[in-house]
Amino acid sequence: MRDPSLRRSWALFRAFLREQDDPEHCYRLLARDAADQVERHLPLNGAVVADVGGGCGHFTEEFRRRGAHGYLFEPDPAELTARGRRPEGAVIADGYLLPLADGAADVCFSSNVLEHVADPQTFLSELIRVTRPGGLVYVAFTNWFSPWGGHETAPWHYLGAERARNRYRRRTGRAAKHTLGVNLFAVHVGRTLRQVRARDDIALVSARSRYAPFLAEAIPRLPGIREVATWNLLLILRRLP
């Protein structure tokens, strides 16, 4: 799954649709795909990888399987133990203030976290701080105008976040997990790309639609269209000296 393909995209999409019923399959597949993306730019064997906001550890486990020294940093104890146990070596830590020295990691990894932090630029700055010069920062997030931007309330978030939450409650009989402005925030492709390119401490290696079977790097270049068609933006950044 190193290159975009219909087969890869279909497998990821099918796994995503079954995420609630079979989270193990979904996140193991996603972890393998993410590790493949990282290895296109930096060998994982022997690398120090900081997995920030990695939940119950699927990504960290995959990095370790490939020979990396993987460390998991997660702020929510409930997420850490979602599989009935706390992952080995996991640390409860806030992504705004990681307990790591400057330049401690070869790779700082964050999958689908940026849309859940109120200050994404401060969060991103912390990821960059703990990455060594020449190392990589991997950030992927679901943009607000993506068909999945509202998470469990999607695609009804297009009609308004509160209306989507009310519909979810009527349909399921329970409150939605995510509330816009509380634990879900509207992050946009164009704005994020402009903010990243304006920094002098990183170089943008790749910006791509994470799950697209083709034109993965072309879609994020299209103003307006990219806000919907990207679905999930993947950024690979290289830390500059």
C-alpha cells in the first residue's frame, strides 16, 4: 500500500465503514498504511517515533513492528485503555506540552488529532519542537468541509453543527461524542497549508489527499475544491536546522 491505488483506497474505505463494529481491523490497516507513507521518506528501523494522540496504540505498535523505538503520548486515559489494557510504555501527556527534549524524535506522528485541538498551530509547533533537524513530522487530519468533517454527525454538518447534533440524538437516542468548539474544531486545508508554508523551521515535503486513489497531491492544490475533495489532508514536513 505504498502508492495510491483503487484497491488501497477501497480497502481503507471499507475498513472505515466498519470502524465501529471492527475497530481492530480498521486501525491496524490504517496504521500499516501510515507507516508505509512514513517509510517513503525515512527508514523506520532504529528511528525514534513519537506518536502524539495515538489513542490505544495501534500506530505505535506498527512502528515497533518495523524496528522503530515507538513512544505513545495520549492525554485521555479512557482512550489509552480502550482495548482493555494500557499500551506498554504509554505516557499520559498533553500534545501542547510534550515531556520530550528539543529534537528528541526522528519522527513526530499525529493522525486525526489536529481537528480535535483548539489551537492547531501551537500543537503543530510542539510537534516540530520535539523533532530533530532533518527528521519528519507526519500530520493528518479530517478537514471540516470534508464529507466526514462532522465525524459521527456527517454529512449533516453541512447544514450546521447544532442541527447535525440534534438529528444524531433523534436518530440514535444518545448525544454525539463530538461538539464543535469543544472537542471538534473546523480546520481547513487552504488555511493550514498557508500557515505551514509561512514557517521557516520546516519544509513541506508532501501535501496529499490521504486516501485518494489518484491525483492525491493535485487535489490539495485546487482552491475551493480541495476543502471538500481532500477528505483528509496528509502533511509530511521536514524539520530544518
